[in-house]
Amino acid sequence: MVVRYNKFSLHTYLNGFNTSFWDVFFKYATYLGDGIIFGILGVLFFFIKRRMALVFLIGGILTLLITHFFKKIMFKGVPRPVAALGEESLHLVDGVKIAFMNSFPSGHSTTAFAVFTILCLYFAKCKSQYIWISLAVIASFSRVYLSQHFLVDIFVGSFIGVIIAFLSMSFYKRPKEELL
């Protein structure tokens, strides 16, 4: 299906699947991809496992720098769905502030996949991994549902987030002497 559609027609197609339930659900689920989640988990883990607090700090900084580099320098001015397709042709959710430019990649998807992949790696021997990945997917898809990003934006953002998670977790795995 993805191959048959360009990003504009695919977004219009996906945007047609909306209900009042999903409007409310995704309006709030999108916050799972806010950068503040790095800070919250960093503070939480500071009291539980200090090295993990460092991982979240590194992950947050990498996410911020890489996402802003792509959005503000490499792909500055790439229109988001509303700018490209027009408000009148899309289902928009009341109360969601619409952004018009700097679509690529999705920062929320990068953040969500970085955070939740870190949690998957930390809780590697626990079935909670399914929950973490589900939360990352929900946060990422919310960006398409809310017409903030095209599907390609969230795919690339998700991929970047996973790479950031593995880089960040490499600091957790190192012996303590190397970190000092």
C-alpha cells in the first residue's frame, strides 16, 4: 500500500480514519513523545539507578541536537501536512496547535523511540518491552493522526530514536572506571 501512494495521498487516506474517541486519545497520547519525558525519567532514575539517569541525559541531549540539526538545518522549511494539503482537506483535532513547517523528521517519534527503546534495553528480561514499544508506536502514530507529520517523518524519526537509544545505553554498559 505504501508503495502505491505518495506521502500526500497516503496522509489523506490515513486521515480519513478518524473518530471522536481517537481524536481525544491521540490528542493526549502525543505527549508521550515530548522531550520532557527524558527529564522526568532522568530524575526518577537518579534515585533508583544513577547510571540510568546519565543514559537519559545523554539520550535527551542527542535527541535534541540530532532532531534540531535535521529539522532546522538539513531539512529546514519542509512543509507539514496542513501546509502541504490545506486545512480544508484534512480532519483536524480541536485544541491541537497545528505546526506548518519543519516536518522532517518527527521529533516526537525520535523522542518516543529513544526513550522507550532505552526502557526496553534496561528491562531486557521483562515482558514490559511490549508495553514500551507499544507506547512508542502510539506516540509516533499520533503525529500522523493529528496531521503534524507525514508517515515518512515518523518512520525516519523512529529509526533515529532507536539508534540514539543504543548509543545512550552504551554508556550504561561500560565499566564504571571508563565513565569517570
